[in-house]
Amino acid sequence: MADLPREMQNEIFAQIGENIMRGVAIAALETLSPEDQVEFERIAEEGDVNKTQQFLTSKIPDLETFTTNEAKKVIAEIKQDTEVV
């Protein structure tokens, strides 16, 4: 990775970050009831990050640990996928 141009490195890191955020969001949705999923989507569409975080905090016990664990899972999957290539 260090041999790649800086612009390409930044692009790869941005993609990894997006994958992590997507993985955490999917895992969060899977833990919510169908009614809460609808509410979450409505709140998320508003674009208010604080309101979205408050909602998730109220629905998912220990959101910080949940997020950390889900991010680690996504990173492990990315590592596994890159080892296969």
C-alpha cells in the first residue's frame, strides 16, 4: 500500500471507511424492530447526525461497543477478501 500514489491510498481508505459505515448501519438496522427500522430511516433521511445517534443510542444498548465490534467485523472481512486476491 505504501508504494501506491497518495491519491490512490486516500481513495482506498475512503472506500474502506464507507464499507465500515455501511456494515455498521446494516448491523444496526438488523437489531431494530420493523417499526424502529422505519423510524430510523426517516430520521436518517433528515440528515441530522445527532438525532440519528440519539435514536440509535436509545435502541441499541452500549452503542459505542456495538459500533466498534461491527467495525472490527467489517475490517476482518476486508482483510480476508484481500488475502484471497
